[in-house]
Amino acid sequence: RVGGNTVGFNTDGIVLTGADATGNEISDNFVGTNVSGADLGNSVTGILVSDAPGNTIGGAGAGNVLGHNGFFGINMFSADATDTEVLGNFVGTNASGADLGNQNDGILVLQASGNTVGGHRVGFHTDRIVLTVADAPGHAIPANFVVTNVSSPDTAHRATHRLDSAGPGVPPVRTAA
């Protein structure tokens, strides 16, 4: 378990890479920020998962707060970054709705299949949750709350995800409310 840390001023804050990086739980961390919301941004990504299957990022009551990172809050990249649950995190915001936006995408999933991304509070990014699903079928995206103010959610912005696809023949992304 990687938990209860404040991580900042790195290239990537927390990195899981390689087939041996499996079964990890990353929870209750402040990544690119701290409890007061200060800018401790990592220059690229808050949490990077590359070629590392079967991990958990966040969880019920154990979400991470990710903000102020140079590109992405969470980046799951590569065909072997599979079967990972990304649940209950505050990405680009915190429990009070502060603007802690990462510079680009809140959550980017690229070429990684069979992951669950859900139960987040996501705000203040160029794009909130981006799934590029070329050769990456079978994602579930349940119950995300995409808002700019957590304490007064704008229901018009609920469940707005940008889903990129490589075009015809790419299996659809499953979404659930």
C-alpha cells in the first residue's frame, strides 16, 4: 500500500511500471498538492501506471487528491495496464471544490483495456476524463461527477467524458450511471 503521503515536485509523482508492479493500492495521498491545496505539481503526471496490471488507485473513502500536475492527474498507458480500478479520487479538485486543475487531462487511459474508472470528483482540466480506446476495449466508467464546484454540483456537467476512438471497429466504452 502506498498511502498517506504528500508527493510533489517530481517528473511523475507515483509510478507503477512493469508486470511485477501488480496488486498495489494507492490511496489517501496528496499528489501534486497538499492538504491546504498548495501547488506542489509534478512536471508530467500525478500517478502513472505503465505495463502494470491489477492495481487499485483510490477506493471508497480512500481516494487520492491529485492537482497541479503538468500534464495528467492519472495516466494509464500501455496495453498491459489492465484490470486496474481507479475509484473515488478527487482529480483537479478537492472535497471543498477548490481549483487544483492539472494542465491537461484529469484521467487519461491510453491503450489500456479492461479498467474501471469511477466515483470521482473531476474538475478544472482541459478535458476531464479522456479514454483513447484504440485497441483498448472493455472499460467501465460508472458514476463520475464532473463539476467545477463539488459543494454545489452543476448537474449539466455530470458524466461528461471525452471518449476518443480509433474509428470503425473499435468496441464501445461501457458507461454506467
